[in-house]
Amino acid sequence: MSYSVKVIDHYENPRNVGGFDADEAGVGTGMVGAPACGDVMKLQIKVNDNGVIEDARFKTYGCGSAIASSSLITEWVKGKTVDEALEIKNAQIAEELALPPVKIHCSVLAEDAIKAAVADYRKKHCA
Amino acid sequence: MHLPIYLDYSATTPVDPRVAEKMLPYLCERFGNPASRSHSFGWEADAAVEEARNEVAALVHADPKEIVWTSGATESDNLAIKGAAHFYGETKGRHLISVKTEHKAVLDTLRDLERQGFRVTYLDAQKNGLIDLEAFQAALRDDTALVSVMLVNNEIGVIQPIAEIGDLCRARGIIFHVDAAQATGKVDIDLSALNVDLMSFSAHKTYGPKGIGALYVRRKPRARLEAQMHGGGHERGLRSGTLATHQIVGMGEAFRLARLEMAAETARVRRLRDRLLDGVSRIEAVHVNGDMTARVAHNLNVSFAYVEGESLMMALKDLAVSSGSACTSASLEPSYVLRALGQPDELAHSSIRFTLGRFTTKEEIDYAVELLRQKVGKLRDMSPLWEMAQAGVDLDAVQWAAH
């Protein structure tokens, strides 16, 4: 498998690895994937009172493309509103990282992770 | 020390320089066709081919007349299995037996025979990778014509009990084929004592060149085959095609060296493998795949829990190893061999095969251990599964959203 320079960069220097306290107000947590499928992504967003994502963290079990996709998406969501974050499409991630067809599912998983994190945030926020 | 470090000797080995030297004259100078009976060019090539045949036979205690040259173990497997199935299918029956952990050269050949109406039983391996002899015995039928079991598994290096299997087959008049591609120069093979009818060999796993192999075809009692390659009637009609003299000379020399050096080499490689195992065992949550006793000395297959195999391979770019996870191919499937052992998918996904060899050094092993320690640690720091396991979460109890 030959990876693009961008995938290798994100893999070797992943941005925003780590996590927030999931119980903290304003934090949304999304966990997608399954160990048996070879990838699990945990993505967390921290949303301020204006509905803007001011920080994001991830942890990923998966191949280089999965790690790069989640690292990239933490960079992209920062500074966006939650509605804007939901606009991010897997195709944009795949294009940015030049993922080969067999790795497109990694970008799909990253999109799912954002959706799951926002859904979790909204559930807590509206409750 | 030269990087990357080659630890993939079960994929292929370098040609030993002594082997390459012996091959060279047969390209430009002694280029004759061994089938040319009318002049010295042919006689010279023929003598070299027969000397090599003697060497291959000597390593496995066979008669040179029982050795048929092929292009490699894949062709040998095809010739043995299709050739015997077609020859004995009408008289003996159309049932065949093999194991789920066999090499694709065997499994795909059997699939082809299934399309032609043969029925195949694929036995499970036990958790340690070895075949269960009772289950094997229970699978034997009156119409079983052929059994194919490998001697040494390519992924986990376990050694199957072919002596016992051979006795069971011989007692019922069933042809027994053994793929020994991974075994030559690694374990003693004595075909004068084993009840094996057909055995496949490859040169390039034993420091010989690629593109050459052999099939052992027993003479007493005689194993019969239908040829799969037709033409000039070479190799007593079993495999037509002009013999590749230089390749054959290489295989002969490689097998001669294996015979002379196997004992010392195996002891040295075992010390290095055990050093690697010792180092890897110091890392937490490491699982060794396959039996450690009935196993060749140069293989170590381990799963690093909570770390995915392909990303680990990426982190280990200074090590030439192979992953049980076939994510590197298009299939995204974890190793079918590890799955056949009942290994959970996530452990199958995170397995790495290390295979050591003639040119592996202690320094290389120490470097590999240190690199593994660092990189597994880094990837676990990034792994949500590791985080959950550390927090005491039972990962099997989690409802994962499969995708």
C-alpha cells in the first residue's frame, strides 16, 4: 500500500490526539467502527456557548488512512459551528488525503464520527 | 546495520552467494539443452541437472528418480493434487481432504476440482494451529482419493504431524500429498521413513532462485499422476518443458547447503528467534499465534492487542515483516489462517509475522525489539480500545456498530 504524503504526515504527526471528559458540558463524543472490522474511531468536540467547536480530540484504532482521516477532521472542525461541521463530506476527506478506493471507508468512518459526536452533544445540550 | 531489516524469510530468501556462483556458468557458457542427446553441450547440461536432482533427493532421503522438476511449489501443488485427483478419481473416488490453514496454492487448486465435481472436506485446525488427528480420521471415507496437508505452515510456522497422517492414509490406500515449501532446510524430512506419496518443494524459500521447484513422486508403492503440462515428454512425461538448467543447478546447490548446514543454522536461528520472543513478551498484551513446540525455529507470529496491524506495519517501516492482516491487499480481510484457529478478528487484524534466516544478526533482533516497544506504545496511546481496556471496559461486551 503506497500512501500519499499527507496521509504519512498525519500518521507520523497526528494532530489533536487525546480526549476530553465526556461528562463535561459542551463536550460531544462519537465512537464509530468495530474492532472486528479493523477500525474504531473516537472523536470528541468541545462546543462553546455560541455553538462553535473550539477544540477537538481523537483516538483511533485502525490503519494509517483511518488515523489520518480522523486527525484531519479534528483540524477541520475547529472553529466551525456544529451545523457547519455536519456539512463535511467523506469525499472531501478522501480527496484531501488522496485515499485509494480501498480506503474510502476510512473517510466515511470519519464523517460518521463527526455526526455521532454532534448528535451526542445535541442530546446533552437539549436535555 | 543496514535498514530496513529483512525479517520476511518465509516470503522469500536471498539467493546464497555460493548458489549464485554455481549457477552462473550455466547461462552463457554451459548453455546446452539437457534434452540434446547428440552433442557435448547437451550432455554437460544433463549431467548438471542430474547432479542437482541427486542433491534435492539427498536432502529428503528420496531416490533421484522420484524428483520431478517444476517451476515452483505452486506448480508442484497443482500437478500433485490435480494429477492425482484426475488419475484416481474414477477408480478410488472423488472425495478429497485438506485443512483450512493450507496455502492458497492448495486451497485454490481444490476449489477448481470442486467445480469439476470433486467433493472436498476442509478440516479445522485446533487453536494451536495443528490438525486434530481424531477429526482427521473421522473425515476419511471409502471414496477418499487424496489427502493434502502441509508440513510447515507459512504464517505461523507450526509443523503438522505428517508421519501419523501418512500412516492413516497408507492403511486405506489413500494418496497423501504434502506441501513442504516452508520446510526444506528447516526440519528433517525422511521420505524413506514417511508414508508420503507426493511432496512439493520450492527453491526460493531455501536460499535458491525463484522460478524453480520440484515434486517428489513416490515409486514404491507407485503414486500415479495425470500430467498437467503437455509437450516434449520431459520428466518422464509428467512435466513437459525444456529444463531451466541454471535454475535447477541453483536449487541443487541450495539444497546441498541446506543438508550440510541445517543443524548449525537451525540452532543459531532458534537462539535469535527466542531472543525476539523474549523481547516481544516484555510488551503488555501480546499474544503468540500457533504452537511454540511443534514449530520451526525461524518463525514468530504475534498479535499486539489494541493495535491494528497495518498501522503497526507502517510504523515498522525499518522492518521488512508481513502482517496477518491482509489490509495491504484489496480484501481488507484478516488472515484466514488465524481466523481458522478461532482467533478473534481484532487479534487476527493485529498480527505480525517475523521470519528469521541465514543472514539475520543479533543486532538486528535487538533493534527490532526496541522499535516494536516504542511503536506499539505510540499506537496504543492513540488507540481508543487500549484506553477502554485500561479503564477496565470489557470490549467484548460493547455493542459495536459494524460497518
